[in-house]
Amino acid sequence: MNPPVENILVIKRSLFDELGAFQGLNFEPEKYLKAILSRGSNFFIPRLDAENNPAYKQIIPYALIVFEDTVLHYVRGKKAGEQRLIAKGSIGVGGHMNESDESLFAMEEQAYRAGVEREVNEEIKIHTPFEDRIVALLNDDSTEVGRVHLGIVHVFKLKEPKVQKREAMITGLTFLTKDELMSRRASLETWSQICVDSLDRLLP
């Protein structure tokens, strides 16, 4: 039996270029989000098509889980959905936005934010109140994975450091300072390296 087709949220690469393509982080997310999250700009296509077609950018929420001056770090285990990132350290939680009942054709901001919390909740359980802010967009056209993804960087600011993993692919969950993260920079996935390099600007 064939597995069910996974449909994920994308925009056309041409829209990203029109709005102003960039490499690395962009700290004016509102300039892009209104267009990206307006009905008609985003849509769902099969994940297999999106992974191999740079004409599309997959929208990926990338949440930094922050307590005071530390950021949650983990290592992607062998069960990770994105095979190209296995065994890499990461400070971003989140993933593809899947087609869901409340958003069958496109996503507006309210549905997107609900989807982000659901996505993060699938990977980790947060046992404390938190604030969620969108702080930047992230693009990296220098790698095969990056070329077909566009990250929306969220900061989840936690009241207490109470987090546990839900997914088997997450290992070594721990809060680290900026200096500790810099010392592990070489082992991080590219998006996390980009974020660690600009932590001072990303964190409120």
C-alpha cells in the first residue's frame, strides 16, 4: 500500500523574489508576512514535489525556545523527517505546515499561528506559560535543503525552563547559553548556525 500523500504549505519562489530575496536573516518579517500569509499567495502541494523543485519555497516555522539567557538545543536522531539533517544539532523547533481541516486551500495569519503551536507541540511539550513573537525570516540558498525552504523565526519566551520531548527524533534536549552554543557551532545545522551568529538581535 502506498503511504498517504503529505501536502505542505508553499509559496512560489517568484513571490519571494518579488518581495525582496535575501540570504541569511531578515529582521523586517512584517514586510513579507502580510503577503506570504494572505489567501491566494500560499497553497498546498505534495511534499515530494516541493522537496525537489526550487520554483517553490516551503514555509517552515522555526521556533527558538528561550528561557532567560539560554536557548533550547537538541540533536536530530535517526527518526528525523528530513534525512539530510540527521545527527545535526539544532536550536529550531518546528517543521512543515501540513494541510489541515481548518485550512484546506491556503493559510492566513491566524490559521498559521495555530498551526505553529500545533507543530511545536508535536515535537516538545512546554509545561509553562510563554510568549510567542515572530522576530525574523530566514533564507539560505547556499544549500540543497535551504533552497527549497523559507524559515519564519519565532521566539517562544518561557516563564520557566520546563520542556520535555515528545518525538523520538529529538535527543539531548538541554538549555545552553550563547557561549555554549558558539562552542558547538560546527555541529549545528546551517539554519541554527545562522541564528546563533545573530542571537543578540533575535532574542528580546
